[in-house]
Amino acid sequence: MRTKIVAGNWKMNKTLIEATQLTSEVMTLTGAEINGETKIVLCVPFPYLLSTKNQLGNSPLLVGAQNCSEHDSGAYTGEVSAPMLKSMGIPYVILGHSERRQYFGEDGKLLAKKVDKALANAIIPIFCCGEPLDVRENGTHETLVRTQVEASLFHLAADAIRKVVIAYEPVWAIGTGKTASTQQAQDMHAVIRKLLTTKYGEAVAQSIPILYGGSVKPDNAKELFECPDVDGGLVGGASLKARDFIEIVRGIN
């Protein structure tokens, strides 16, 4: 059975006081209703990683970073390395998010290096892929997503890629007023899993969680999570509201 994961990507939001309060609210609402089979990850801004981890303590919630460098150390002002994350005991890191690709020019070759650094430091990459609106409208979305996955992940051996989580982001459905249907989500997840099957075989492909990252909300989470190839969600805006985030988590159980 594949691991079910709901990860909240806080992006560049919340002051320290607000972050502490949000974490506290999520911890309070989590309660006993969330089963141990679902991993709940709070991907918080870099300055809050350690304080959030310490605040979570022995709770079932986990903490993740939103990015890491392709370098271990050196004269890279402002960067944060995978060894630094490892030293804090951070188990997850988001890599290749659409905003990193769009605003910071991250490409497949660079992301392959980042994936390698995360895995070398026993950190699970949540690797993002997905297409913008113009690509979806011209019908080349499957080709683009295949290219993104192949460029950054297909250098990995089978035992390494088993440790990766993939998140599909239909960028065209995030903040545009357009909505991806449940069937569109399932179709793209199936494309990704078929691609993994072709490269690594059925057993490996069926072991890799694929999350949906296209404006997951309390009112569509359950339907999305019932799709056979959707193993959870990478949640953006809704993760900044504790009740909304936990309602989404409940949708996977």
C-alpha cells in the first residue's frame, strides 16, 4: 500500500508568532481522528523549521522544507543545503515547485542535482511537476510533464526513486479561476504512473506516492483522494487555515 501524504506548503507566509499559532491550531485539531497511515507534513518557511519541529515534538505531524540547494556548502549566500536540513532532522523537502521553476529559472538538470542532494542526506523529496495554462490549452501537457519527470528523476536507480514523492501541479488551475476536474487530476496521475511503470516496472511504480497540488480545498479533497492514482495532496492556500487544512486531511481517511 502506498503512503498517503498531505503536505501543507506555507510558501512565504506568516510571521513567527503567526506560524507558532497556526502550528498549535493544527496540532489541536489533528486529534485522534487522523490515522497513522497518513503522513501530515507542514512545509514551513526556512526561519521556522527548527522551532516548528520542536513545537511538534512527539505529535504525528512532520515538518518539511520548501527548497534546498544543489550544493553541500560554500559561498552561496542565502542558500540552505541538504546537510543543513539533515542536521535539524527535517524529513521532507519540496523540490521543483512551479513557483521555483517560474520565478527562479529552475530546470530539470538543476533539479536532478537537488534531488540527489536530498536523497544523499536521507531527506524525502516532494518533486513537483505540472503544466501552465498555455501548455494545457495546446494539448502538450502530457509531453511536458513526462519531460519534467524524466529530466530530474530518471537518472535514479529503482531503490532510490522509491524514496521520492511526486506532486502533480496543474499550474493553470492555481489562482486562475479555472478548475481542474477530478477526472483531469486522475488522468494525469495515471500518465505519471504509467511513465514510471515503463521505466522501473509495475512494482516500483505502484509504490511511489503521487500527490495532487491543484488548489486542494475541503470541498474537493475527498473526491480527489478517492481517485486510484491520487495518494494525497500538496496544499497551498488552504494550509494557512488550520480548520481547512485538517478538513482536507480528513478527506483522505
